[in-house]
Amino acid sequence: MSAQVNLGLTFYGGVSLAVFEAGIAYELVRAVQFSRTGDSRRHGLPEIHVDVITGTSAGGLAAVQLAAALGGTDTEAVLAAMVSIWANDADIEALLPTADFDRQGFLDNQRLRDRVGNVLERAAQDSGEPRLEDDLDAFLTLTNLSGLREPVVLAEDPTAPTFPTTRHVEYERFRADDVTDAKQWPRFVDAAAITAGFPVAFPPALKPSTEIDEGKPDSERTRFVYVDGGVMDNRPLGLALDAIAEKPSPQRLFFFIDPNETWLPPSYGAADLDERRLDPWGIYSKIGVVARSDSIFNDLVRVRGMYQDLDLLSSLAGQVFANERFREELLDVYPRVVERNFNPEAWGVWLLVKDAVGQEVQEAWARVGEQQRFALRARLHEFVDQMVENGRLDSQHADGIMVAIDTAPGWTEYYAALRGLREIDKRFRQLKYRLWHDHFRKGPRVGSQLPDELQGLLRQALADLAEAAARLRAERDGLAGHLLGSAVLSSLRLSEEERAVLSAHFYDYAQAMQVLESLAGVRSSPNLSVRRVTPFDIYAEGTDLTSVKPLAGGSLGAFGGFLEGRWRINDLLVGRLAMRAQLRRNGLIPDSAFADYLAWSKGRDLGVVAQLQANSPAPVPEADALKRLAEADLPTAGFTGDDDKPAPLLSGRDMEVGVLPGSRMGPVMRRLVDSLQRVLRLNRDRAFYRVLQALLRPLLAAVGGLLWATEQSFRLGTPHAGDTTEAFLKRFGWILGWLAIAVFILVLFILSR
């Protein structure tokens, strides 16, 4: 294994099951921290780096919290806030709106917005420790219900028309630096609230799109309607693969976090008759699920194809290394590869404007192809391997060079320059919408020159692109110079001429390999391994997974976690244990080092416990749960069932809706009825809602009254079954039955007169 392993993660959507994903994030942060300690180095463990995170729907909240913990400067404060948020602020009572709430949704997400902002503020505190990650990119998916109209031009086919299209998926991209930049926090908070905004349950957002540049003050910009990012893609694995392709690594693990609370054994299709419904509602209810989840199949097939393509490329790498003429032929194509593959948004703009700009812009574009862009770290490792295979370097020196590459100072600055270049390219996407709106509303027109203002914007963007490319080249050359001067390379005793030849050979090899990858449609990520993390990872091999229930939040269509704090704490701890299992299974923290890892993690967790318990004289449940988990003697191989799980993990019986406090469920249900009435009132200017309100008002008033009566009955005497939701529903039915009898008797009395 390399001295460094890079991780990418995708957090699926899952409503309240996102607390399981937060547990994954918590444990992963602990692993990253431990990999930088002396104990880790003593065991010869690789340094763990997380550089790509994608999240959608409620999983977007876990993605934001992980990014804050890794990109912030007070990781422990972020972890404490993360636990507190899921234990307390994700409760249904905290989400129910007050009487003056006037937005379109049954629940109010303002408290979660405030807490996300609080997490970022804590992340920016100075704890005296550096941030864990500098080269971190986090992506959140948003669904733009209004849609962005984006015409597509096929420049290579002049006879083809301009094709009108509408895009509804947008992505917000955040860097490690954004975590501690207060100017970026509103964008962070907006994106987190939107992607986690389950449609109808939470209010939609109305805001400008960051995809377009209208050249207007914010108050005059076009507003779009945004909802839950999981509507279009609840499993954004493909987005993460694209991001990983931009950041090749010598050793790469990719985890996609699936909080599915039910074990699904292999099957040819639906197992139960009710899953094969043909009625209109049955068909309608499945449409959204299919649209959100089907993408994972294509993404995994893409990964499989990528492996096959990379196998073919690896066989050609030796020819590229050894055959100078082959390299020269590939290098002839290299400028076009740079234009199209490394500057995709700029390339799209150029296709649109190339016949509508003056000589200055033409010359500025020509310089784009002069950039030297390639996956530096991956190419360096490949080049060393080729030198060994060709007998120009022994394996002992090669191992030393690999370590020197991974530990060289300057990677932070290099990746910062690379991010800056990508940000410049994103500006071209924004500029493209401006061009369509201001000049090409009726499509590209032959002989139609852009006005001076737009040409000036293009020239400036291209100049900034060239400047960013020069900065990247300077950082890369600095890294190369450091490596050539390192002790392990100095021991080879190369002359200045030999160093120059070696350097030129490497640059030619790196650029030629980028051409091959472009032709194959892949970008190298050596040793990429994809893993799926689920709640069932906490069980031992051979356990009957159809008979166990790891998560509590899967009840009531995955909304169950909002009902009970103990459930959320259980699910967070299950996430931690599932990630621990993956750390061992994949050799990130092997058995030989695991006892040291747990002891070190316990010490850190007790610090978080102290933060959670601070300023509270009464015991804090989440603090107690963390402490008990840290001190628990857990089975190494995993649990054999639900009966051997220690507290604070819950048994299957404790995760049933019926055991929840009935006296608490009554007010919650009544306030949900009130919220429905409020939504109907907000929309009474629309005929459909006026009719619906007229029809439902008596029914909702009656249901609210019955719920209130049931609540009051609990004060008169606790049912024999105790204060449970099951008892509450039985008493509700009992009151409803007596009311029906009373109404029946009243009707008979009236009719008898």
C-alpha cells in the first residue's frame, strides 16, 4: 500500500437515516486523525486523506459536516456539534413550525439552517491544530424545478440546428478553504438546506442560480425554485467519479454510503404482490423512487468499464515510456486534449463564439492549448514503475522515491493552484448563459460579432485562465525541483544533463498518457477500489441479515428517526461501528493496530463528551452514549444478532413505533394537522386548494379535536399497556368508537321524533 491513500465518499439520501451517515463521517474523521499520529506511523499505516465528498438529500447534511470537520481548524468542536444536532435539533418537535410560520412546507428547517451555520462557525475557530485536509472538494446536488434552459450547438456539424434543452440538476462545489471563509457560509447553508429539503415536508427555496452570470445586482437576478437534491439523483456516485477523475491518486478507495435499513437479498424482482401494484397511485408512487435510484446501476457499470479501459491503457504505458516516436505522435494531439478535456466549460463557450470574436480573443484562445496539464501524482508513480520495469531503477530506490513523492512539501500549494484553475473554468459556464441571453437568443448567427462588452469579458476570462495555468505550472515545477533534489534521487548521482533528460522524458510521457486517456474516455486512478458501506456491516459474517434490524430511523418511510432521540443516537453509533468494520476490512487500520486506534479514539471521544456535557447539570444522553461506546468491549468480528448488542445500541423491540411515548405523539400529530391546515390557508388564492380546504376543514378539525381528547385522557389515567404510541392509538380508536356510537344514538333519537 502507498504511503498515502486517498478516499472519496458519496452519501446517499435517506431522510432521517442521514444520522447513520453522520456516524460514518464521525468515525472517518477519527481515522484520518489517527493516521497522522506517531502510533499510526509505528504500525506502518498509510496516511489517510479524504479529497472528494458528494452528498444529496439528507446525506448532504452529513457531507457538509464531514467537510467542516476536515476543512476546519477546530475538528473536535465540529464533531461535538454534529452529535448534538442529530441528537436534539433533528427532532420532530424542533422541526414543527410555530403559529407565525408562513412558508410552503409542513415542517420548518430554519433551526437546521441555524445549526449548519453554527457548525461552520465552530469549524473556523482556532484550536491550535491545522486543518486535516487542504485538497478537499465537496459537492451537494440541488434540484432546480424551474430548470435552466441551455441550448446545445454541435459545432462540428454546421448543418445541425441548435438544440434546446433544459437542465434540472445543479451542483454546489465547496473547497476546504470555504469552510473557514465566512463569505462562503451563506452558500454552504443554502445548499445544505436545499439538498436536504424533502419536497412538501420542507419549504422550497427561491434563489438565483450560481450556474449563471446575468451581470446584474443580486436583487435583480432571476430566481429559481429549488428542492431536495435527491429528486433527480438520490445516489450521486457518477458525480464523485467525475471529481475523482480530476484528482488521480496512486492509491484510491471509494466508499458509497447506503443507509438502506432493510436487507435486500438477491432477487429477480419484487418479492411481494403489493410491490407489483398496477393502480394509478401505485404507479405514481414508484416513479420518483425509480428516477432517484436507477442511476447507481449505470454508475457501477461505468466503474467496471473504467477498470477494463485502464487495463488496456496500462499495457500501452510501456510503449509510451520506451518509444520516443510514439510519444511524439501523441504529443501532436496534446493541445486539443488540453482545450477540450481540461477546460470543458471554456471549450463549450469557444464553440459558441469562435466565429463571432475578433483577433485578440482568437489569439487568447490559442494560448489555452499551450497549458501543460496532466495528473501529476499519478503520472509520477507510473513513471517510476516504468523505470523499474525497464531496468533503469531498482525496486529499493523506487520505494524510496514513491515515499518522497507522496510526502513532498508543495502538494498543498499545487492543489490550491489546480482548484483555482478549475474555478476559472467554471466562470466560462456562467458566461455561456450570459452570451445566450444577451446575444444568441435566436441562435448563433453567421457574421454576427459579439459587442465590445462581451468580447472584453471573454478576453479577461481567457487572460485569467492563462494566469491560473502559469501559477499551476510554477507550483508543479517547484515540486519537480524538490523531488529531483531529494535525498533518494540524489543518491542516484545523476549529472545535470541526465537530470534534464529525465525531466524532459517525464513531461513527454505524462502528456502523451493524457492523450491516450482522453481517447479512451477515462482518466487514470490506479488501484481504485469501490466499497459499499451499509448498517449491516456491524454484523458478523454468516449472520442472517433478514432477521436483524440495525437502524431505528427506517420506520414510517425513513422519517422515524425524527420521532425519538434514542433512535437517532442508536443510528449514529451504528454508523461509527459500520465505518470501523470497513477500516479493518480494507486495511486502513488493520487488526495489529486496532487496539491502539480504539484507545486513542477513546481519549478523543471523552473530550467531545466533556464539550457535550458542559453547562448542563443533568446527564446528556448523547454524551453518555458516546462514553459508553468508547468504554464498551465490542466483539471483534461483529454482532451475531440484535440480542448481543450492548447499550446504548437498541434491540429490535425498542425500535418499534408502538413503544414510543404516546403522550408525546399526540401533540406531534395534532401540530402536523395544524400544519396541513396552514398550508391550505396559504394557498387559498388557488381554486384547487380552496376546494380542498372546504372539503377537509371539518374533517381536520374533528381529527384535531379527537387527538386533543385522547391526550387529555392520558392525564386521567395511564392505560394498562403504559404510555406508548400503541396504547395511544388504541385509546384514540376507543374514543372514536364511543363517539361513533354517540352519533348513531343521536341520529336514531332525531329520527324517532
